[in-house]
Amino acid sequence: MARVRLLIDDLANRMTLKAILEAEGHATVDNRPDVIIDQDHRRAVVSAQRHPTLVLATLSDIQSAIQAMRKGVYGYLFVPFQPGEAGLMVARAAASAKPPPARGDTHEPPLTLAEAEVRHILDTLRRCRNNKTLAARVLGIGRNTLWRKLAAINAAQQQKGL
């Protein structure tokens, strides 16, 4: 899970949060964190430029926490801690820093425009249950254009022996 740096002066809050996070599979670290949790809202705004950062907020600190969020802080953890909140917010903050996973788990080279067009035409035709008039309308092309493209696709497939 995530590597979390706790910048919390209050020993009770720090130890409680450390126990909660470690019980949920996160690691608390001093170096190279994935997420920072800070009680100082101003310092958190600076940290948020490099790492996803969460701030601690009591009821009287909510407005300050929201201001910090407007300046780049990912979110806040309410004190006293709520069951499940800390682990969830840390996981979300860590995920926000990672690039989204690549679509499809293949090592195939990217399609050429012509290959993508063929796939799209055939998929559309399949979804339209082989109704060429409907498929042409869905594709935004004329029926004759679709028929010419299908003839070219069939000729290419026959030439390849498919």
C-alpha cells in the first residue's frame, strides 16, 4: 500500500494514526513518502506541490483545511479519527499521484489508422447485427461508402488468406 509520512506534533494523534494506517497495510516512513499527513496547514500547502498531502482538522479547523485544499492539499482527516477514513483517504491520495493504468494489458504495437478503421467498421456492423444501412447511419457515412469499404476489407482479408 502507500508509504505515509506523518508530520504530527501531538504524540497521541501521531501514534493513533500510525496504528490505524499500519493496521490497514500502509507503512509510516520518514523518507520518500507517497503521501504526507500534516497538522500544519500552511506547511501542507508547500508539501502538496511535491506529494499528495492530507491535513488534520478538528471541528474548528475545517475552514482552514478547506482553504488548504483550495491551494492544492488533497484533503483532510477529521480529528477525532473516524473508523475507515484515514486508510481510505491515504489510498485515494496515493492513487491520485500515480498515472492511470494503461488500457488493456497487451504488448501489441498500436494500430494504424487503417487498422483502427477496419476494427471500428466491423465492430459497428456486428453491433448492428449485420444491418449495413443501420451501420452506415451509426458510422455517419453513406451506404455505398460502407459497401465499398467492406469490399476492400474482404479483398484484403482474402489476399491475406483469412
